[in-house]
Amino acid sequence: MKESYTDFIRSLDTHSPISPEFRIRTLSGAALSLFTLLLAALLIRSEYAYNFSTTTLNHVHVMPQSPDGLEVEFDVTFPHIPCALLAVDANDPTGQSQSFHIDRTHRVWKHRLDGEGRPIGKKSRFELGGTMIQQTQWKAKVEEKMLSRKEEGEEADDEQDCGSCYGAGQEGECCNTCDDVKRAYRRKSWHIKDLMEIVQCRHVVRAEAEQNEGCNIHGFVALGTGGGNLHFAPDRQWEKEGDTKKNSMGSLFSSSGFIDFSSIMEMFNEQFEQFNVSHTVNKLVFGQYMSPEVRNSLNITSQLDGVVRTVEDGYGMFQYYLQVVPTVFRFLNGTTIETFQYSVTEHTRHVEPGSNRGLPGVFFFYEVSALHVEFEEYRRGWTHFFTGVCAAVGGAFTVMGMLDRLFFDWRGGAGRGSLGL
């Protein structure tokens, strides 16, 4: 009974060896065997690279909810508009002014440029080259910057760490520059009585001192995800806001009570004043700050970076329509990066003075897409590797065995025919 059971097990052997005395070894078979081993090694290597290299899977689905906020970093240069006349603001889809949520992280800077595009003066002591920086490093850098300025004998400016908005700001909002205070007052529809009472505005340079100059405006702000626009526009009233001497709204009558025709003429001239809004978009990025190295490794590009647009007259309006797509990157080490990508279409039009079709400026209209894109790193692993190796190597040996058999039969058949067998 035991012997029959063993014989039954033996009968299941599908890899029964062939006795060496029945093997016929040929030079062609040896060449094919060596080629098969090399091919198998190459296939194993390719399977290893294929199954253990990192690939990226992408998914597109509808967002269950909107993001909490939209971080925006911009850097735009206007070579023909002085900083004193250049205003930046944001509106929601209904036309109401949006807050930039200026705080210790979010700021807006202006840099004067001469006729050759070179910076005039020094940058803000808070603009340290990187937007996202550790709090301890940030404080150390600020102290170092302030110390160096004192050693150089530079006149103190009015920029503050987190300046007061004089009642016009939202909870936790900072007004670090004169423009921040003006923007907060405009949002509240308040009027600044005297600009000199605002600490941040005491050393502001007037437009008369910036003739033939340009302006670079750079900022990192937070906007709402419900859509809207971010716009840059020259505005004489922006400079005159709170200026008791230059506020034309209150100076139509002279001190004697008669109409001041010079003020009326000034108002008409302002309505028909030309502004060359030619500009260069150095950077426009949505989402949290990422270094250029990280953005390049993730293949994230900003379509408007480096774009130069020129207008021939002083009544041009540039409009950019941006479709912002929330994007998530998930890595094998568990790290997740949430950011935004965008597509853009643009439109340029001529705005006739007094036509009520808008004013010269640059407008970025944005809308957050309902679609959500996810990129996930994926690696196949050992199971796929062994499966692929078995299939590739087994197939290689099988095909080479068939070729060897066909070649042997062809040579053997020819030999038998010549010998008369």
C-alpha cells in the first residue's frame, strides 16, 4: 500500500530529469543557452526597475467642500507707474472689497524703480527672501536687519511688525504700511481725516518725487475661495486719501467761498489722465509657498511667470481669467502637499475716458474649480516583481528551447537525409 502511494506521488512529477546519456550537446545549443542566460539577467533587471521605481497615479474628482482659504503670492513690475499712484486691491464676485488678511505672515511691499528698472532704496526689513520662514529665524533676521540699519545710520521708516489699523481692520489684521491702512479704511467706506495722524504714513513719498519712476509690487496675501479678482490700478485719489491739502473732494471752494476753478480743472484732468499699464508678471502663485526646487520636481508650472505685456496708449486694461484647480500630492513617505494649479486666458481692451467701461489697470479674475486633482506616488513591490520575473524568464527559456529544438531538427533532418537514414 505504501509503495503504490509513493508511485502515485511520483507520477505527478512534471519535472522529470533526463538522463545525461540521452542528452545531445551541440555548439548551437550552447550559444543559445548563453544568450538565454544574458536575456534572463536583462529581463530580471528591467523587472526590478519597473516594479521598484516610483510612478505617479492621478485622480480627478469633485471636491466635497471648498478649501478654507486661497494663498496668493504675486510679484508684478510696472515700469511707468510711480508707487505712490499704484493701488492693489481685491474684490469678491459681488464687487465688495476683500481683505488681504495682512498679518505677521501676509504682507504687501512696494519698491520704487528708476527709469532703468533698478531698485531705489532698500527693501523692507521684513522681506527676507523667503515667504515661509520659521518664527525664530524670522525674529532673528528682523533684529539683524534693524541692527545693520542703525549701524549704517539709515533714517527709520514707519513700517511696523504688526501695525494698528485704527479701528478699520478685522480681528487679528495688521496694517504695516500706509497702503494697508488706506485699504482697510476703503473696505469700511471710512474717510481718513488727516494722513499725518497715521504713524505708517508719516514718511510716505509723494508722486511728485517719483516722476519718471516705476514700481515693483510684491505680496503674499490670503483671499476667499468664492472667486473674485485681484487688481492693480493707478489712482490719484489713492495718493490723496487723507491728505487735507490735496483731497479734491473737499477743496472745490476756496477759502472766500467762491468756486475754485483750478480744483475743477484738476478733477477733469484726472478723469482723462493717461496711465501706461505695461507690466511684467514676475510671479503669480496660488497655494502655500514652495521652493523652486520642489515645484520643479513636482512639474508645477505657473503660466504667467515672466509674462511681459505692453500697451501702446494710456487707456489700456489687461484682464486675466484664471481657473484655479486645487491639487494634492501624496508621497510614499506619508507627506502630503496641498497646492493649486491654474489655467489662464487673457483679454486686452482699450478703455475710452468717460465711457464707464472701466479704468486702466491689470485685473486677475480667478475662480476656484469644483474639480480636485490628486497625484499619488505608487510602487508595485515584490509581488509584482516575482510575478513578472517568472513570466519573463520562463517565457525566455521556453522560446529559446523551441528555437533550439527547431534548429536541431533542421540539422538532424539534413544529416539523416544525407546518410540515407
